[in-house]
Amino acid sequence: MQYFGGKTKVSNQIVNYLESVRKENQVYIEPFVGGGIICSKMSGKRKAFDYNEYLIEMYKAVQSGYELPNSVSEDEYKYIKEHKDEDKALTGFVGFGCSFAGKWFGGYARDKRKKCDFACSSKLALLKKMSTMMDVDFQCANYKELHFSDCLIYCDPPYCDTTQAYGTGNFDTKEFWDVIRIWSENNDVYISEYTAPDDFECVLEIPTKIDIRNKDNKMEKRIEKLFRYKGK
Ligand SMILES: C[S@@+](CC[C@H](N)C(=O)[O-])C[C@H]1O[C@@H](n2cnc3c(N)ncnc32)[C@H](O)[C@@H]1O
């Protein structure tokens, strides 16, 4: 299932790094699980959170044997968008899995190759990921309300100006870094971001294939980074 801002392309590098720093039997926490690609590749005890309640209902429903549709028509898509609470799990699947670029109800997505309905390819991709996430504890929560101790925490928060992509409202990045400073007192916390405040250090850099133009209109390679808190 395509998910806006998903970490599919860099997932192996991130997972290898996280597993390499993980302590024995350390619980893995993902407060912004989104499409779940990192969580699906981590081992051991895992807890995953997200503020989009429909997404979490979808994961829990699939764990309980819920049958996702093989096709979703444009009319069904519009109906579900207008009646989100009728079947929250289905809304979670359609809202991301049947939407353009994996953006929350970002427009009805069509499969150009026509081999299979878009919903069908999304369902297959989701079920593949779920095959390794049947034992994950999924919960809907605002990350600010969460408290952990002795855990390995991986954060992939919304980047600036992308909150409309998830249906979760405004995201205060400054407040986010403050929460991370607190969590870092009792946990090992790693954050995916392009930049971080000065009291954070970059521990992993992954050049990606996406070339972007900088403000001087010159091509730049986009570099995915992983940060951690250095301390005071
Ligand atoms: C960049 S995406 C995560 C992508 C994920 N790593 C993947 O590979 O698919 C950010 C996620 O944060 C969630 N989110 C936004 N605000 C949140 C909040 N206050 N608390 C918890 N989750 C939140 C969004 O719903 C979205 O799923």
C-alpha cells in the first residue's frame, strides 16, 4: 500500500541500523507508524501508534481477519469519504490505499497498467506487510500523550507542510523536538528528518535516488538522515 512519505526505499538501511543499536529484548516503539514499512521489517516485541484512528482501525481489523475489498469504485470512494465512521477499517484502507500518492483522501487513484484494480494491488501490498505485523500492538494516540521507558523508539514524523496528507491536523515541529528531548532521557530515540536542532546529531545518512532542485535551481541529491539527541 502506497503511503505518502513512506520509507520504503530506505527501509532496509534504517532497519539494519536500528537493529544494530537495539539492546537485548528491547521493546521497539513507532509513534508515527503510517504505512508501517519499518515496523514490518523490525523483529521482536513492537508497539505502533498513529493519530489517524482509521489507519489504526484498519491494522487491527486485518489482524482480526477482516476481508479488505479487491476493488473500490470511484462512487464507493466518494461515499466512504463522506461516511468515514460507518466502517473505520475500510475508511483507513480506502483513505490511504485507494488514494492518489497515498495521501489521505487525496483523490481516487487509478492503476495505469490496468492489470488489476488499484485497490487490489494496495490490498496485496498491505497483506504482505501485515504478514510480519500480526503480533504488533497497534494503538491510536497523539504522540504527545505517550510515555516510555527503556525502549528503542523510531520516529518518522510529518515533515513541514505535509500534515494535510494524513488527516491529522497541524504538526508543531518545535514541540516535537522538545518531546524527543524528554523521551531521550529514558529511551534510545532515533528520528528521520532532513534537519534537526543543534543539540541533535546525525548518525546515519542515506543518499536517495530522488534529485531535487535547491533554491538556486541546482540539482541536489536528497539525503535521508537519522538523528539522535546529543544531550545538554
Ligand atoms: C511520515 S508519516 C510516517 C510514514 C511511515 N514511516 C511509513 O514509512 O509509511 C507520518 C505519520 O504521522 C502521523 N501523525 C501525524 N500527527 C501525529 C501525532 N500528533 N501523533 C501521532 N501520529 C501522528 C500521520 O498520520 C502519519 O501516518
